[in-house]
Amino acid sequence: MDKQKVLTLIIAQLSADLDVCEQAVSIARDTAVHADCLGSSKYETMGLEASYLAQGQGKRLLEVERALAYFEQLSLPAPSPVIGLSSLVVLADEHHEQRYLWLAADAGGLKIDYADTPITIITVKSPLGSALVGKAAGDEFEICIAGKTRAYTVVSTC
């Protein structure tokens, strides 16, 4: 896989997400201050609820802006056999199903498609991400996630 192309796809997805978040913040803010949402009693809480939504959308906008800034300034390191930040990893589970993962400092959970191959961004803060750091192709490990023990093999890394 061409990591530079994957990085370009990640940036494009985050840019699209940023546009959606900006629109959501604008709509939520407008709704929160709209005259029809201002209640005439303490039991009419639509304006308050809309302000909570606007606040949540604002936090999400900041998260996407931070993730986009991270990936835009990212310079890809030289290929290494040891998994670290910016590694593109292929994992196989105990059923031999493969997963493609990009280890990053931000944007955990983001999914992109590269040549019909789904790639998931995971962070080193996640249980799987922290378990991957320092591993290399051929390494096997087990991890307990949500009370279930899962076994993985690192198929390849770049």
C-alpha cells in the first residue's frame, strides 16, 4: 500500500468531516437562540436542550480540527519493521480475518477505504493500539477487550 495515498485519503475524509461539523454547529447554534425555542416556563426546555447540542457539536468540531491539523503536519517516517506511530499494520485474528489499521495519535475510529480495502485509524491510547506498539511482523499476542480475550497475529507492517 502507498502510505502517502492513504494519508491523503485520511486528510480528505477529515476535511469532509470538518465541513459537516461546521454546518452542524451552525444549525445547533441557530436553533438554540431561535425565538421559537425560548420557553415561557421552566418546563419548556427546547432552547436549553439545543444549547447542549450546540456545545457537543462544538466539541466535536474542535476534535476534528485537531485531528486534521495532526495529519496535515504529519511527515511519514522511514519504513520500520517495528510498529509505532504512523505504522500501517495488517492484523489477522484467530479466524484468519485480516484488518488494516493505521496507528496514530489522533482520529481514532476514523475509517477510510483504500482500493476497496477498509483501513481503521486507531490511537496508541486504545487497548489494541497500545498492545501493537513495539510489535513486528510475525508477532502474536492476546488482548482482553470488553471482557473477551482475542488473539492476533501481525501479518505485516510498514
